[in-house]
Amino acid sequence: MALVSIVDRDCTWFLAVHGLQSARHGAAAEELAAGLDAAGHAVLVEDALTDPRTAHNAFVRDHQIRFYARAPITTADNYRLGAVAVLDTQSHTATQEQLGILGDLADLVMDQLESRLSSLDNLRFARRQRDAAEFARDDARLDRDTAEIARDDARLDRDDAIRHRDIAEHTRDVAEHERDLITEYATVLQRTLLPPSLPEIDGLALAAHYHPASPRQVGGDFYDVFALGHSRWAFFIGDVEGHGAEAAVATSLIRYTLRAAALHFADPTEVLAELNAALLRELDPRRFCTVLFGNLEPASGGHGFEVTIATGGHPPALLLDPCSGSASQVRSADGMLVGMTSNATFDSCRVRLSPGEILLFYTDGIVESRRATPPFDEHSLADFAVEHAGLGAAGLIDRFATLVPKLNPDDDVAVLAIGAR
């Protein structure tokens, strides 16, 4: 049996229930958890019929509950909203890894709740834009009526001129305020779609840079690096079709799906297949993306890292060797766009990242700028990366952060560097 519960002020809501009837057993099931909520972390009861914390509970006695484990659903400021719980009529034990997985599931529930809140914020933002447009139309209509009155009235005096000046200043102030408000909302929303910082990994140097095409529009580029456990790490970089609120919704779904799938599938191509199914199932209208998804772990012998990269229609990575001054493309032979068709196929390749070398990942906005003089293409990117690879991952990304605004790109740009120390 399993349940996902949210505790309100006066009652308990069940977002998901398996193996029991929520209407009949919900109150008793939550009463079972009342004495365990203070822990603030995953709690295990191997035999609820004998454990003094739970043996008195009517739900336990009526249903002969033996095994009981729960993990709290907790906000970022440690406010517990509810829990994810599993139960059985047979006594079991559970490893710390299994309790950790239960905690991960509770974190995923929290992520989905936050994603829902973000979607509601997007809706409110869109409504504000609509109201602003209606206000602007009304102002324009007022200006037109005022101008007609001025043409008809030959005796327009100084007060009328002052009034027109005030109207114009008010319109300009409103437009500036709306523009600043749109920029602020876009910046905040964009920040939620990117990792606040990259993790510290022994033996690796990580650095990234993101440049939006417009400060007043949410972009569709994304990247992330996160732990899988047992000295294994996952990373991805990609680009969603289009911009704006709908692209932000797709980006949020992609990030959470990739993070969740990476915990269940060891093969990166299966992770992309899971993302492909999720995009086709969840997004309406349909929206596709390009992705490079990979795993890395220390190489045998302790020198460098073994990297596996699956391709979903994304530009290749560059393997930079400062010693030889070389830049070689890294990408599997196949790999279709993600979210375009249900029978999409994906492929992967492996590469060894030796000490001193850097893997550079990027989105196509940096090599498709039509306004750069001279044009900046794949060859320009490789030459620039090799020239500055000796600075290490952080120094290389700093150079890109200086270069990208000068290119004046038409699209968003994201670059991610992973270097072996």
C-alpha cells in the first residue's frame, strides 16, 4: 500500500493512493503518522503491531499493518506539507539507500508542487500582460480623442497643452513601468529554470554561462549537473523550441523529467527515451527540444573520467586538449530530436576525459548569430575554445562570458565546461 498526503489546517488531502480506500481509511492512516512527524526525515517502522509508536493505532490493528515507512514532503524553508508513505502487512526492514529513494520521491512531489506554482505564476503574468495591452489601447484611444478635440477647438489654451504633456508623461511612465516589470518577471522565472550553482566534484572543474537573447523574454536553453550516487554524476544541456511562457513550462518539465529518469535508468539513451515519451504525453501543443545527456565517473586507475554521452539532435561537444592545441567533436552517430515523434531513436558514445582536458558543451545560439562581424561559426568556436583552454574550465567560460555579448546573438546561448584536474 502507498499514499501521498498533504495536511491542511482542518483535513488531510490524498494526492495519490494505492491499495486502500482514502475516504474510509484516510483519517486513521494519518493518525498512524501523527507520532512520527517530528523526525523531519524518512522514518521506518519494521513491525507496526509491536512498535509502541504505532501498536495502539486502530488502522494498524484492523489491517494487520506490519511494515510502515514514510518520508516528509518538505519545502525549501523546512516547512512540512505532508508525506509519501509505503505500508505492508508483512514485516520488512529497509536500507538507508531505500529510505533515501523514498526521500527522493518526496522531493519529487515537492518539485511538482513548485512546478505547479510556477505555472500559476506564468498564468498570472500573462494576464498582467493582457491587462497592460488593454490599458495601452485605452490610452491610445484617449490620445486620439484628445487630438480630435484639439483640431476642432481653435481656442485651445495653455492649460490644454499642459494637460497633453502630462498625459504623454504618464503614458511613458506606465510603459517604462510595464517594461521593467516584464524584465523582472522574466529574470526571476529564468533563474528558476537554471541551477543556482554547479556542484563541487573531486577531480573536476565545472563552469557555465547563460546569455538570454532578450532580458524581457524567458529563454529555452537549459543545463544542469547533479549527483547520482556512488561517485557517479549526470549532466545535460539542451535547447527548447521557441521562447516565452510555453517554452518555460517545457523547460521545467524537461529538467524534472531528466533528473527523475537519471535515477532509474543507467543507460543515457533510455533517459532520453523517457523524456521523449514525457514531452509527447504532457505538452499540448507539442514542443520539441535538442539535448545532450551524459554520465561520468572516475576512470580506472584514478586518472581522469569515463564519460558516456547520449545525443538527442543537439550540436556535438568539443574535447579540448590544451597541450596539443586540438579540439575534436564528440557526439554519437545517431540521435533524433526529442519530443518530435514517438518512434525517435537515440544513440550514445563514450570518451575518456584525461587530466588537463576539457569537455565543452554549447547551444546553437552561439554559432548561429547572423549579426556578428565576421560571422561566428563552428570553426570559430573551436579556434576560440582551443586558444583559451589553457585557462581551465572557469577561465574558458569567463572568456565566453566576455565574447557572447559582442556577438549580439539572435538566440539564447548556454555554454558548459567540464575539465579534469
